[in-house]
Amino acid sequence: MNEAEVTSIDPSTSLLIETLEKRWRTYRSELKRCHKEPSEEAIHDLRVATRRLLALVDMLKALYPHPRLGKLRSAFKDQLDSLDELRDTQVMLVEVAATLGDLPELALFQKYLTKREKRLLKSTAKAINAIKSTNIRKRVDSTRKTLFKAENGIDGKKGLLQIVDDSFETTLRRFRRIEPAQPGTIHRARIALKKFRYMLEIMYSLVENFPDENLKHMHDYQTMMGNIQDLEVFISAFDEFAGKDSSYNPEPVRQFYEQRHSEAINAFVEDMHQIDTFWRPAPESPFPWDIGQSLEESTSTEKPAEPLPEQEKDGNGEQVETEQEAKI
């Protein structure tokens, strides 16, 4: 993108184009890296690059609806889903390696996971090698051209703010539905938060007085929630493994990880109110940093919880999400 092109469009559109090019380059780089060696770190970085592209595509779809963007989103989402099982297995292997010295009962589970990883590496390598970026690149290039042709009358900044406001509203709605006894509600809130954060990363420079440290706080907060989900996956996989061998005593491992799981949930619930410091609760509301609300203040002053709205529940007592929410 040359200087003449940049100066001919408004700053928000220029920001979107620059972000599209940057995130596409990162995605291509991480994809090539996984072609060579689908390690735990490489898989993680490719998933992050893909999620960041998905967040951008969702923003673009909201601003400039086009069937092309729907196809682009589907392509990235399918790739992301294909990496889930391998990523979970590799994360569990890292955890087992770190804990095996204190909990030798994990040795058999480690062997089980190693065989599983070997199998998944073969299938995932085939899936990754089968990814043809040519068609995706054509859609990315077409999207870039669409942005250049965008009508000058569109208030890009206002549109981006509205998209982020809507994403945070969804995030808050899911947070109000959190029930600590149902970790799945925490996971759904985390997914919404992750999408909001990746969108905010794109346009926060357009927001006056935005505190840069908020991005790090959000990352740490999201990681805290992710630890709960990782432990959920670990316990589920371990139970599946232990159920295949009646001679194996799973109790030492199960008790250890159920305790860690409980502690992780309690730690999150204690700091859950920090969500209010990341963005404004509604478009007409001031930003928390404009009224002096900071992360430090939120942690030193206990805030009363908002009453949960009445929600429809399914036969298992789980809160039901709308179809639109479930797609995030």
C-alpha cells in the first residue's frame, strides 16, 4: 500500500487495510511454519493468527456485507476447527511433563497422549498441507480492493466503535450468565471475550485516552479463563483414558486436578469484576478510564454483582444461548 493510496481514504479504512495485510502475512508465515513442523508452539501461533483474521473478517462483514467475506470466514473457521484436537493433546503433554515428577501416576497417561499425538500429527499434517492459500489469497485481495472502493460517506470510526460495542455487549451478556458450578458458562464467556479483544486490538488507536496496558490486562484475564478450560479438557481426557483400564487407580491424579480446577475457578470468580474496566457497558456510556476507573481501583474495591437476568435453560439445567451467540 503506497502513500498516495493511504492518503486517499479515511484513517479507519486505512487502518483496516493495514491490519488485513499484516494479519494475512502473519497467517501465511505461521502456516508455512506448521508445514515444516507442527509443534505445540507452531500450532498455537497458527490458531492465534487464524483467530485474529476471523475477528477482522467479522468486522469487515459488519461494515461491508459481501458473500465473499462469508466464504472467507468459513475457510478460516474450518482450518481452526481442524487443529483443536491436536492442540489440546499437545497442551496436555506439556502439562504432564511438568507435573510427572510430583505425580508419577501420570506416566501411563503420558504414553497414551504420546500415541494420540503421533496419530493426530499425521492427520493434521495432511490437513495443513492440503490447505491451498491461493483461493484464500484471491478473496483477501478482493476484500482489500473493496475497502479501497468504499464510499467516502461511510463514517468508518463510528462503524468500528459500534462493532466493538456490540461485541462487548455480547461478552457482558455471557458474563452475566456465568455459573461457577457450570464451567461451560465460563468457556462461552471466554470465547466472546477473545473475539472482543482481537477486534479491539485492531481499532484501539482510534479511541482517545485508551490505556495501552488494558490489552495486557485482557490477555492475562483471558489466560486465567483459558486455564480453567484446559483443566476441564485434561480431566475429561484423563477420565476417558482411565476408564479403559480397570486395574489403573485414577484417584491420585483425579483428586490433584480437580483441586487445581476448583482453585482456578475460585481465582477467576474473585477477579471476575475486572471485565468492567476493559470497555464501556453501552455506546452512550463513558469509557471507564474517562471516569477514573482503572484495574487497580477495581481490584481494591469490591463491586456488588449485577443480578442475573432470567434465562431459558435446557433439560440439563444449562443456560440456553441464542443461535447468533452460539456462532461466536
